[in-house]
Amino acid sequence: MMRNAKVPMTAPVVNSLTPAAIQTMYRMESSGDDVFFVPTVQVYRIKRNLCDGGESWSIALSDGHYYAYGLCDNALIEMIHSHDIAQNSIIRAYQFKMTTRKYQGRDMKIVQLMDAEKAAPNPGYPIGTPVNIQGDRNDTDASPCVDLSVAIVSGDNDGPHAEASKDVFISTSRLRGSWQHDYRDFHHRRDMVRTLVKMLSKDATKETLDTTPTYAKQIELVLYQEALSFDAYIDKTTLKDRIRKLEE
């Protein structure tokens, strides 16, 4: 999976998940509803489905407060094999859509994860104590191929998991500043993405215009993590120079 900018994995675990990510995703039809919304979530559970005719993976995504069940697109299987998507891993969801599946006579809303990348090292443990956003822990089958009600809720997992990553920790010293705060900075960061989209669109070609919002979000994340202070982060007079340094 190619990206236009390399995003450093520097956010501390406690602040690395996007606030209210699962609730926000549930109110959307797809990531296309808001190109500025790229949630960072944790893989709460992952399970290979017993399907005929191909490889299929069910997944549960968490924001630390709620978790939601879903399916991984085939394009993400390589990331699963490389453990970039594994139990307890931290990922950034670039593309997803919400779909509805029938389970025990009821409609169950699930996330179909289509494009993602590793956002931080795997901490080896779940963040927070999330609960099922649908309110019923028995409604857990996110796959038409197999009943996952036992496997996912109990944590039974035959795919990549956190055992290989328990010695991995995220140091808060990797942030260049100590001022960053997800809740307080949210609106300022969204404004910065909008500014970057406008700036990058001026030089975009017809072929690259569609990827400009994603590229802008990647650049914004690096600028946010690298800035020594809030004032330095929002300083528009130095923005072009800071972007130029990232591209060197």
C-alpha cells in the first residue's frame, strides 16, 4: 500500500485513538461523507473466517470506549499477514463503509474496512474497556461465513495477535512537543487539513486531485507531531517551508 508521505508512528498510546471514532463512523455511510475524518482506532479482535473460496477476516475496531464489528477488505490481507493489522494494533482507517448484515433475524450494522495503515506500534494490550456499540454482546457475527459469537467475545484468535508485540511500548518522548491534546486540538487540526487541501490542490493534476485530501491529512499529522509548540504548528507563514522540509 503506497502512501505519498511517510507518517511517523509517534503518538503515545493513551492519546492515540480518535475520540468518539466508533460513534462517528456509525453515523456515516462511508469515509467519503467526510474526507477530513481519518479515525485512529485499535483492533480489538480479529478472526479468520471459515469461508470457502478465499480468505476472509472479521475484525472488531475500538476507540477505547466503544467497539464495532466489521470485515477486512481483501486489499488488507497482506497487512494482516505482516501483523500490521493484528489484535491490539493501532491503525488509521483511510477508507471504510458501513453495511448491514442479518444476524438472528436482526439487522446488524458493521464496518467494512477498505484501506488502512499502521498508526503506532502495537502496545500489546487493549486501550480502555470498550463496550459493544450495538449494546448486545451476543450480536457478534460480523461475517456471513461463520458464527463469531464465541471467538470474538472470548478473544479466541487464530490470526496475528499481540503475543509477538508485548515487548513493544510507545514512548511519549517521540513527540517533539508536550502540548498536543486530541480533544483540545481537534478543530484546529481540521482547519489545518482544509488549508493544506487548498494549497496542494493548486498544483495537483487531474490524476492526483482525488488523493489530495488523503495526502493533506498525512502531511498534517507529521506537522502536528513535529511541532514544538501550538503556535509553531498553526503558523501559516512557515507552512510552505515546513512542507518543503518534509519532502526533502
